[in-house]
Amino acid sequence: MPSTRTLKSISARSADLSLAVPLVVSHRLTRMALAGSTPSARDRKEFQRMVAEKNAAFAESWHAMALQAARANQALAMSMAHSFWSATLWGKRPSGHAVATQMQNAALGVLGKGLAPVHRKAVANAKRLAKTKLSK
């Protein structure tokens, strides 16, 4: 069974994202509609920031997931080697439940690491944009 803390963290981040993302998207789409075909310098700066932040957050997310996946693969390989030698030398094999739990925890760890940068940016943008006026 995955740790309760991991599940709560992923659940809380997902809930935060489900509230923050629509606010950010609606603010930015409204801003784009108000700007029309000739956005102001302020609007252009915000739109450029939007693209740069998305690229940075997703690159950071992919990097964090790749590192966590590598760590998880290493841990799983070590666990399998240990299981092989334990079964060979002492006749003890791990239960299927233990292996499934380890794999599930590994997947949740990768998901959690990937969600963190996107969550951080989206929630920060929601707070920042909530204070910004939508004026032309």
C-alpha cells in the first residue's frame, strides 16, 4: 500500500491544480481577447512570460520524473537481485503484494515529482494573476 502521506500530497496538489488552472486560463484568455490584434507592452510581457514559464515548468517536471524513475528503477533492480539471492540461498521469496506495493510506490513517486513543478507555477500564477487587473 502506498504511503498515506504520498497519496495526500498528490491528491492535494491535484486539487490545487483543479482550482488554479481554470483561473489562470480564464484570466489569460480574457486578457488576450481584450488585447486584440495589438497587445500593449504589458500584455506582450505577460504572454511571453506565460510561454517561458510553461516551458520551464514542463522541462523541470520531465527532468524530475526522469531522475525519480532512474532512482526507482535502481531500487527495483536491487530488490529483484535481493529476492533472487534470498530465494536461491535461503528459500525465501518476497510476496507478490510486496513487489506490487514497491512498484506502485515507485510510480506514485515519479508522478509526485513530475507534478510538483507544474503545481508550483500554476498556483503561483493564480495568486499573482488574481491581483492583476484586466484593463485595456
